[in-house]
Amino acid sequence: MTPTHRLCLVLGDELKLYSFPEPHPFRSDRYEAFLRRLRGEGLDSHPGVAVCGPRMASRDEVELFHDPDYVEFVARASERGGGYLDYGDTPAFPGVYEATLWVVGATLRALEAVLSGESLRGFNPVGGLHHARRDRAAGFCVFNDVGVALEFALRSGVERVLYVDVDAHHGDGVFYGFYDDPRVWIFDVHEDGRYLYPGTGFRHEVGEGEARGTKLNVPLPPGAGDDELAEAAEELTEFADKAEPELVVLQAGADGLAMDPLTHLSYTESGYLRFVDAVLQVAERHARGRIVAVGGGGYRREALASAWVGLVRRLLGRT
């Protein structure tokens, strides 16, 4: 089946709802900066783009990854509209439960478009909430849309998936959530956990049991830049050749770009996009080009917007 569109780009006002109160760094102005740049370059009307409206995930879908008791905890905290969902990084606010259901549903919408053959690729710019564990919130992340999407893909018949995470922070919620699952191969390049939250993601962690060898962390020292990221891309290629995935999922966090206020890496936009190119080459070689991308971190708004517009161009096959 030939996909109708090159890219299912999930956009909608509902995606602005996942926004913590000021002065929290994870607010909807990140998404709005991306949207302005995207529209300014006319990419939302590109003939290869299908602008896909988001949908709200169901509770049953969220519980593909998350413990039911935790889901209920979030629902009640959302009704109260105050306090924290973790130890201080992730505040509750009125409607946070529904807001994060929209994020999860948007990632599922992109995934469904790819799995059905509607689109070759999908992108949810507000997704990538990779810190949430199965039983708790963490690091600005309430529900783990990536974890839910991976479970959804496996239940939809995908036998082997490669998850690539380029966010400066280690994607601990996804990594440990599938640590013993041999069907989910994980490549995570990030700033060394000795210097940055969440303090995890080391070389010796390679999976356990039947999944041993299906996980690879590439921790980089503070100040690492394009050369180190290019070396990581070479490791990714070798790792993917072993994985032979049917589907690639990319967490495209842009907080590794130089001067990000929360991290200490020094990628340029061109270096970041060369890594994206390597991910796309993996998808072309092993997964018939099929890739679902989600956003993630990035706290210099205009740098984030520019990098993600570059990502969209590459998902469309343009540079």
C-alpha cells in the first residue's frame, strides 16, 4: 500500500493544554514557537503533509503502559488542581489529566497513521514525555506517550521496534520500562547522568534476560558537540543493523543544542539534523522508511522551533 501522505503532522489547539504554570520551563509557548516557524515557512500546507488533528487517548490505552492506580492518582490530582505529581518537577494543575491524555492521543494518532499506511511518517511535536515511569510522574512528564505508543505498536503486530532518543536527558521511563523486553531495541544518546537529571543511562546497562544486548546508552560529557554526536550516529547504524526493526520511533528532544538553559551539551542545529538523517537512513534500510517522531526537550524557544522545522523538512525528504 502506497501512503497517501509523506507525513502525518499532528497539530491542534488541544496540544497547548499540556502547559505548566510560569515560571516552569515546560510551557505551551514552546509548541507555539514551533508552529509560528512552521507556518512561516509554509510547511503546514506542503503537499506531502497531512495535518492530523489530535485525539484524546482512552484510559484503557494509557493503562497499556501505566499502572491503573497511578492513572487514578493523576485523575484525582487533576480535579484538585494543585500540589505535585512527583517530588517537585511536575506540578498538578486543573485539567492536567485531560491535557496529558491529549498528548498521548496525539502520539497514537501519528502512530496509527503510519501503521495503517495512511502516512509514511508521523510527528507529534508535544510528545516525547520519556521520563514518566509506569507507576509515577517524573521530570515534567505525567503519562509516557512513548511508552504507550510502543505497547500499542507491539499489540498491533509490530514484532520489533527501534526507539532512538536524542534528548539531552536520558529517557529513563522508556528505557527501564522495556528493559527486559527483547522486542524493543533502545538507543539513547544523552548527557552523562553524573552531570544531568535523571542521573541514569550508563554503558553497562544493556538489557536483561532475553533482552540483553537490545539496549544501548551513549552518555556524553558536558560540552560534547557535533563530533561526539556524529560518533554516536555511527554506533546507531551498527546497533540498528543488529536490531532490524520494522518500525522506528524517534524522540527528537532539542535540548542538546548549545546554550540550552537546562543542559550542558553543544550541538549545532546542523549537527543535530545530521543525526536525524542517520535515524532516517536506518528507517529506510530496515523499516521501509516508517518512522514516528515525537518532540521532547528544548528550552531555547527559537532554537527549538528552527530545529524541529528542520526535522519536519527531513521527514518530508527535504533538506
